[in-house]
Amino acid sequence: MHQKADIPQIDYWYYIENIIKEVLQTYGYREIRTPAFEHTELFVRGIGETTDIVNKEMFTFQDRKGRSLTLRPEGTAPVVRAFLEHNMSRENPLAKLFYLGNMFRCEKPQAGRYRQFNQFGLEAIGSQSPLIDAEIIQASLEIYKKIGLADLKLIINSVGCRKCRPKYLKALKDYFRDRKELLCSDCRERYDKNPLRILDCKKKQCQKEVKNSPTIFDYLCEDCKNHFRKLREYLDSLEITYQVNPLLVRGLDYYTKTAFEIISGELGSQNAIGGGGRYDYLVEELGGKYTPSVGFAAGIERIVSTMEKQAVRIPSWEGIKVFVATVSSEDNSSALKIVKQIRENGVSAEMDFLDKSIKAQMRLANKLNVSYVLIVGQEELKEQKVTIKNMSNGQQEKVAISKILPYIKTSQEE
Ligand code: AMP
């Protein structure tokens, strides 16, 4: 186990990725890998024409035949595209999938916000039950917990459905009509295109106006109200604590009913470590039949950064165990064979590739902090032996080549 200062970044990534895979297997989610880019149309239709992602943040380019392609800015639309293309509902009425991969958004880079970043996400395609919303939230929180993160907050909301949301949008427009001039320029645009997004504007002037705006809870239809009530009931029975925030709307148009976000106090202004929600009409929007679904996505860089800030301890790469040194270049073939034999038995081994003197090889072995140095020389080879130096106590012993592994393994266990 290592402390923050000496943990290479890659060890965090291995650690996080392993936990994601382990936990999601216990929930029955299977990994899906989709391409890094898709037809632009998929994101325009899926995420929504009025969203910041589609309007300002996509890396879009033309291929040689003039087709418009886009580096994926998020994982849900590509997963749904693959779900439809491969007719996955035929095998299983509820497809439970997860992904891990890089995403691209042309945003202003700052701490916690990058133009290429990594997400893991899970999608449950095919159920309208709030039970599956609860499961997705539970699985995400379990991953964070296994990773070792503390003090995370879950915020939930319902953003309504096709039936009730238009009434709420109208009420919002009525409310903001006379206040439009008091809003920031982005929100003035949002007023026409997507008034819901005014609710989560970070600007003080807008937040002031949002304070007394109509609340979604007065407009939800019976179905949405029941769905949200049931979700809270299931979260309570799982003993998951949450805050309800009617202003949580999220940046993608496809959300319906449940919207949620997990935030970490450690992350400053980019405090969302993950978020998700229901997208009951996305499959339909992309050409399939009505297939209610729910999903979640989290940024891996933000998880790593929270881990660093919370000094989460993780197992780290143990380094090289054995260095095989040669007395002269004549011994290279034998050393190569010995290294191969050690590695094949699952023990890490290294040798010299730079024609170093035996002294320099010993210095390198020291630097690598190996447990054993095996010295291969003509004298020892005549007897089918090598000299093994135990680096922790300095003792040296001649050992038969056939006994190297049992020797290393037994002394390792002592
Ligand atoms: P979203 O798809 O916008 O709901 O984002 C889901 C999660 O991905 C967020 O909660 C962040 O943790 C992470 N994320 C989104 N955009 C970025 C970005 N530009 N850089 C790093 N992480 C991001």
C-alpha cells in the first residue's frame, strides 16, 4: 500500500477500472465497447439540438466522402445505437450494459474539465420500473464506496415526461417572460430554446430569479409522481441518503423522470463526480420502439482527483522482483532463457539490454529495488548453476538453474 506522493497515476486507473468491472459483474452488467466516433446525426438527435454539448462542444469533422462524423461526447447515445443495430432486445428484454472509455468535448479546459476525458457508465435498457433506477444508483454508490471515496452527496429530482413537462415549461416561460432582461445572455437564449436549463445556471443574477420560479413538483403527472415516490421508497429501503433538489436538470435533453447527480465537496466548481437519469424516449428517438431506460456516467479523472485529495490508499505495482545479471556478453543467451523461465512462472524479472558492466548492472538492480539478483557467469553455468544474491540481507548462494523458482518462491514466503 502506498501513500499519495509515490503513487503513479496509472495505478489509480487500474485500481478504479478493476473495481468497476468487479462490482458491475455482481450486478449482471456486461461491458460494451463502442467506436470513438459516430455519425454526427446520432448525437444531434440523441442529446438534443439545443444543448450546450451539441451546440458548442462537439468535435465534428468530415470523412473523405463528406459524411459528418463526431468524436463521442458521451456514451449513452452510442450504446443505444449499438443496442438497436444488434437487436439486443431479442436476447433480453432488459439489456444491462456498461462501458469505459474516452469522451471528447470541446470545452474550455480547467481543473476537472478536459477536452478528452474518460467515463465509465452503465445503462439498463428496457424497464420503466423505479427499481432499476434504484439499482443503478446503488451500483454507482457501491463503486465509489469500494474505491474508498467518502463524503459524497446524492441529489435526485424528477424532470417529468412528455405528458407533464410541456406544462411545466410553459409555466417557466410565463414566469421568466417579464424577468428575461435580468438573466444572463446564455439564459436569455435558453428562454426560447430550453428554459429548463435556466434552473441550473451558475450565475448569481440568474439564481436570484430562479429562487421564486415555479417548481416541477407542482406539475408532475400522477405517473411521474408515483415513479419518484417509489424511487425514494426503494432508496430508503437500501438506506441510501439523498437530497431532493427540484433545480437539478442536467445538460442532456433526453432525460425524463429521474435525474440524479453525485457530488464531491472536494472538487471545487466542477463538483459532479457522476450523474445520470432516465431516458424513456431515447431508443424511440433513435429509430426503435418505445423502450424505457435509465443510465449513469462518471468521470474517471474526477474520481482520481477526489482519491488524491482524500488520500485514499491503494495497492500499487510492486516493481521488479528479480534481476538477472551477466558477467559477460557470452552469458546473454543463458540469461535470456532464465529470465523467460522466471516470467513464465508469474514472477517479474528484468535483465540488462545496454551492455553494462556487472558493476553497473548491480547498481541498476539496486535502483530497481529488486529482491534478488541472479548472477550468470561461465563458472556457474558449467555446473548448471547461478549465484543468487538476496538483496534484503546480502547473502549469496549458488543454486541449480532448475531450483531457481522454488528458491525464490520459498524465500519470498518466509
Ligand atoms: P455528463 O455526461 O455531462 O452527465 O457527465 C458525467 C460525468 O462525466 C460528470 O459528472 C463528470 O464527472 C464527467 N465529465 C463531464 N464532462 C467532463 C469533462 N469535460 N472533463 C472531465 N470530466 C467530465
